[in-house]
Amino acid sequence: MKKPKWVVEKEQAKKAAGSETVWLFGLHAVRDALENPAREKLRLIVTQNAADKLAPAIAAAGIDPEMSDPRRFSAPLDPQSVHQGAAMEVKPLNWGRLEDVCLGDGTAPPRLVLLDRVTDPHNVGAILRSAEVFGAAAVIGTIHHSAPETGALAKTASGALERQPYLRIRNLAEGMNKLRDMGYVLLGLDGEAEIELESALDGCRDRPVALVLGAEGPGLRPKTKDTCDQLVKIPFARDFGSLNVSNAAAVSLYAARP
């Protein structure tokens, strides 16, 4: 019996995901990945100078590095990448199911950042860094139309990619509804909203909160807006535009701290 097309596509997608690898680069990103026991490490390329600086992490990870001439660095990276003589091929991290990760640690009501079509890896990397600083349970994007793990994202995250859960789910609205069923309040950031973020938070600081942010320019999609419990804005002192999405995430996480 011939398999339905959707079954074949799902199996192909699963196989492709299983074979996917990422090249991390830069001393900080590579060191943090080496020190992460959950990270599957495949291949490490370093110059002698980088090997000396990373020696303890390389020894702890138990990986044999490939030495490279700094003038002809052999890792398959973009020529513009600031690799500092270190690059490592790894498997993407698997943080598990949304329902499990978003339970929090039980010490305080969890906070999440949900990203609606935020595709710039530098923005997502900066958001992961802020999420780690302010103790967010996870940053959540979508499998399609959001930034995957890349070397540029890892470098911008400055190590946070190895420690801060970053989930990519198939459907954002469905994920948001699951979170609502778990007790989350879903606050969508929208510059045209009438209610300010802090006012909306005053009644729910003792509850789990998910902050939903959209890409710069288009912002949140209509379906995403409709799925939010409330649309809120960050107040501005002057009418000169809006914050970069990574800055908006940092401000929102600070404002939403329990």
C-alpha cells in the first residue's frame, strides 16, 4: 500500500533533520559547546593559537582537533566569519517538548519569549542572551520562517545557545494555545496597542507569562495577534520609531520579571 504524501513528507523531514549539522565558530561559542555535555560534537578545526586557548575544554570534551594554518583556515565557513581560529561541526541541540520545557523550575512563575517570524540570527542570538540573563524558561520560534541554529546566532548569543532553551515548533498559534492551557498569559508586543506592558503585567505577575514578539516591520501576524490574550506596547518618550526586536525582548523580560 502506497504511503500518503503527508506521511512521506514527514518521514523525509525527520530524516533531513537527523542529518543536519551546524558549524559553530569563534573562541567563546566553541568553548561553550565543548563544555556542553548535551552537545553532540562531530569535528573540531583549530589553529595552534586557538588550540592553546581552548586546551582545557578540548581535553574535557575528549575530541581530537584538526590543526589548520591560520592563513588558510580549512573549516567551511563564510569568508566574513570572525572565527578566531576555531570552528566545530555539531548536531543541533534537542531541548525536548514544549510542554516539558515550559513548566519552569518551580522557583517562580516562568517567563517565555515567543518569536513570530524573526529570521535574523543576530537578533535571535541577542534575544537568547537576554533570556538567559533574565531567567526565561525558553525562547520559542517556528521550524519555518525563524532563525535556525547557525554559527552567527551562536556567536551573537555569546554562549547562551548552549544553556538557554531554544525551541522551534511547527505552528506558533497551536503552541500558544497549548501554553494557555498550561496557565500562561499571552502578551503580544504591538506598537499600536492601547495598553502599556507594565499595566498588563500588574494583574498577572504571579502567573506564567509568554511575551510574543514579531519581526521588525511587519510585526505580529494577524493570526498571532488573535491568539494573544492581550496586545501591549512599550511606552516611548518620543515619537521616533520603535525598538529593535532584540532590544524590545530585553526590555520586556526585565519588565516582566516576577
